[in-house]
Amino acid sequence: MVTQIITLIGVLIGALASFLATAMAERAKFRREMATRWDERKLDAYIQ
């Protein structure tokens, strides 16, 4: 019984770590994409 609980806790910790790593990677990817967008800078250049 105790080993089953330990295994379950290990699986939950692994799932949480996987979720957090994926969320952080997606957030970094989104920020990189927003930083490389040039639409606003192009619009500012046209306005000037």
C-alpha cells in the first residue's frame, strides 16, 4: 500500500514538472515571436 502511494506521488510530481516545463517553453516561444514581430515598427515608420 505504501509503495503504491509513493508511486502515485512520483507520477503526480512528474506530471506537474512536465506541465510547468511545457508552459514555460510555450511562454518563452510566445515572447520570442512577439519580440520579432515587426508590424508595429513598420506602422510607426509609415506614420513618420
